[in-house]
Amino acid sequence: MSLNKSMHPRNRYKDKPPDFAYLASKYPEFQAHVQTNLSGKAVLNFKEPEAVRALTCTLLKEDFGLSIEIPLERLIPTVPLRLNYIHWVEDLIDGQKQPRRGIDIGTGASCIYPLLGASMNGWFFLATEVDDICFDYATRNVEQNNLSDLVKVVKVPQKTLLMDALKEETEIVYDFCMCNPPFFANQLEAKGVNSRNARRPPPSSVNTGGVTEIMAEGGELEFVKRIIHDSLQLKKRLRWYSCMLGKKCSLVPLKEELRKQGVPKVTHTEFCQGRTMRWALAWSFYNDVTVPSPPSKKRKLDRARKPLSFSLPHVALKELQAKARALGCTAHSPLDAITSLLEKALTELRVLHKRVPCREQEKSLLLTAVENTWVHGRQKRREQMRQLRELPRAHQGADTPKKTEDSTRESSDRQPIVEPADKSVPLAESEQVPGGELSKKVDSDDVEMIPVKDGEDAATRETISKEPRSPGSVEHFLFKCLVNVLHEESDVMVEMHWVEGQNKDLMNQLCTFLRNTLLKAVAKS
Ligand code: SAH
């Protein structure tokens, strides 16, 4: 599944999923849970907790030299997902292979984070737990791996998170705390179920004692708010506070809480394993910490930075040059010819443009589009209709009945726990780069290629003709962009880089229009 792409780059399972056949041949207790499917592939039934447990124990043994025991009625951690969090903490504290001091809030029976952090990086851990069974198992797991010098498991009262664990040590500064808070998804994860339905009751075979102890009142949101509350008192006693989240929609209110409280450094990330998505939030009261950027933002910005582009194949260049000469272009190079043709098309469209300095072997034009002259009236109307149709949908309340099949599918009574990366709840802030999706080669079907004719829309033209002709000096514009004309092997490439404006769709349309205008010129001759 492609979600594995957003596993942490250092996650050893990123491009190398566990080899079940190999593990089965080496570990008989694992082999007992492996079946061979019709195509001869070794497979595991992830719906069986016994099988999930066998995989976790086998991977910890094979890849980390750790031996653990965990009861079926408590959370069974999945190793690749836990590793993602460890690697992210490494990024936060620059802690790869460095001795660091951390706290794991709610370590579980496995004590997985401390065991991984201590064995991989030599980190010291204070591991807290409220549940007796978990506490006993965790203590034993640390002992049997000879890691008692690095990991201290402590039993804490339910009411407290960090305050009680730290009250005896007033001097030590911890580098981080991490936490996989008790939330409903844990139950499903424990059973190896990747359910999208939060309302689904917990699997009946889960020990009810376990359920009440693991489930936090008020869900993860309240649990993390309590950690935030503790952090506001402890402040610089820890360099980074962090927490995993089972629902993306928890991010926004928690970030808002941190903002309200004036916490100076906040970041988040996402973790993927197969179809399971998790998010994590981190905050710090130190101003000198390095803050890793959220992954989605990085990806979207990368996409946004990529220009729109189209190529003019070398077979078309001769004709384009001839066309440019016919229009009075005296320079001979294909770049000059195409730039002249672009200038002509832009002048006809009344898109303001001027040549700007650029690298050798390149031509650059700075464009300022003041009005949309490249989309035909019919399409404009269609676009307006579409926007009108979408308006009520955007304002629809959560319980308004939805009519279309699509919207029923997304209706709010089926809030997914496991949200696919791209369809999850949108973040309120700068996450959404306008038009980020447009940084692809343009699709010629996007726009009808009919420029506004003379005489049409005369009133608008009247205003436009009064506009100053220099692209830099207009106050009101739709968008500005930089057009680069350059060689790409024997072809010529036209790139459009977004500068600023209302909506990148408009640049996409103009790009398509210009490409079609140039190619049409070739087709006609
Ligand atoms: N860290 C483990 C377990 C996570 S489940 C893992 O990632 O697999 C959450 C754990 O937090 C449970 O074991 C639960 O007993 C424990 N817990 C719940 N409330 C707590 C509290 N106030 N302080 C410490 N642990 C708590």
C-alpha cells in the first residue's frame, strides 16, 4: 500500500516489509500463525490477536534482539508504527545514537518505546503506567532484556500524568516525553483490526477490565489536554513534549490550545503503517530547539514550488520560428521566437507582461493578469454555476441529510478512526497551499481555447485599457507569475512559476491556453 511511502525515512520497514516466510522458517512460534495463500505467499491473519502478538514478538527478537511477553488482553503494539514515533523523537531531540533522557507516559505491558529507545539509542527512560497488569509485564520485560539500568518503570495514580512522576526529581531536565494515549483505536489495534468506523463496539472478547483501564475519559483529546496542562507547569523541565494521536481531527483543537497558552514551538507529523494512519504533536518551551517541519506541509510546498510547464517538441520549432518571423520577430533562436509568440498571445489577451533578467540560454517574462480573458464566457458561466452549486454544500450542517451518493458516503455518523492521508479533516491553518495540486503538467481539456473576442465584454475592456501597462505597477490583479522559456534537450520548455494572486487555477488555465495557442499555430500552418 502506498501509505508506506510516508513511513519515516529511517524506518527499517519502509522499503522492506517483514518477510513472513523467512520469519516462519526461523521461529516456530511464529510459523504457527502463518498460512500460505492460493498464490503460495506466506500470509498472516491480522484479525487474530495471537497472530499480531506473534509478529510483534518475532520482529522485536529478529530485528532488535528484544524478548518480550505480552498478554492478549492488553494493547499489542505494532513494531513499524512504534518505530516511526521513535525516529521522529530522534529528529526532535537530535538523539540518534546519543544518550538522552525521556519519559514514556503509559508504557503498556510491552514497554515498547523504552525498550526500543534504550536498545537502539541508549536512551534513559522513566516509563509510567497506571494498570497493574501492564506495570508487572513492563517491569519484567525490562528486566529480562537487561535494560534496568536504562529503563525505570513506575506505577502512577490515574489522575496524574507528568506531575507525580516528576515530583521527586526536581533537578533533572528530560529531553522529551512521549505518549500513546489511551484511545478507542487502541482497542481495535489490539485486536489487529483496521476499522474505519469509530462507532463500532469494541470486540467482545477484549477483557473488560482492560477496556476500562485503557480507555481515558473524554478520549485522547482530554488526555492530551491534561499533558498540555502539566507541561504548562513543568515548562522547561522537558525540552520536548510529544503525543501520538489516533485521529487527525484532534490536531486542530490541540494546536489551538497550545497557541492560546502561548507555547512557542509546536509541530506535528503523521505516521503510516499499511492502512493505519496516526498523527503526533510536539511542543516545546525552549526557543533554541530545532523544529522539524510537518511532512504534509513539506510535500505540499514541494508540489507548489514545482512550476506548471509544457514543452514544444523540436519538430514544431521550425514552424514556430517561421511564424514568429512572419510577425516581425528578427531574432533567430527558437527561444526568442517562442518568447515573441507568447508576448503576442499575451498582448491579445491583455495580460500585462514584460521581459525580466534571467539566466543565459533562457528568456523570462513577468506576467500580471488583471482580468480573465482566456476563458470563454460559456465556461465562465459554467464555472459560476458550479460554485453556486457548491456553496450550500460547504455550509451544510453535520446532520443535514445528504442526497448524493458521494456525500452520503462521507456523512458524519461514520467518522473514520483510520483516515486515509489525503481525505482526512483539513487543517485550519497554512497547511493548505492554494492550488498546490496544480503543479503538474497541464491538462488540455481543462479550458476551452476561445479567447474573448473584440467587441465582447466591452465594458471590462474599457476599464482595462485605462490600466497602466507596466505589470509591476497595477494594484488590483488576478495573479502574477513568471514565465521561463528554456531548452530541454532539443525541445523548448515553457515554465510558469506562481508569484502571487488569488487562485492558481487561473494560472493553470492560462498555461493551457498559451500551450494550445502555440500548438494550434503549428497545426494550422
Ligand atoms: N505505550 C504503549 C501502550 C499504550 S496504551 C504502546 O504504545 O503500545 C496506553 C497506556 O496508558 C495503557 O497501558 C494505560 O494503562 C496507560 N495509562 C492510562 N492512563 C494513564 C496515566 N494517567 N498515566 C500513565 N499511564 C496511563
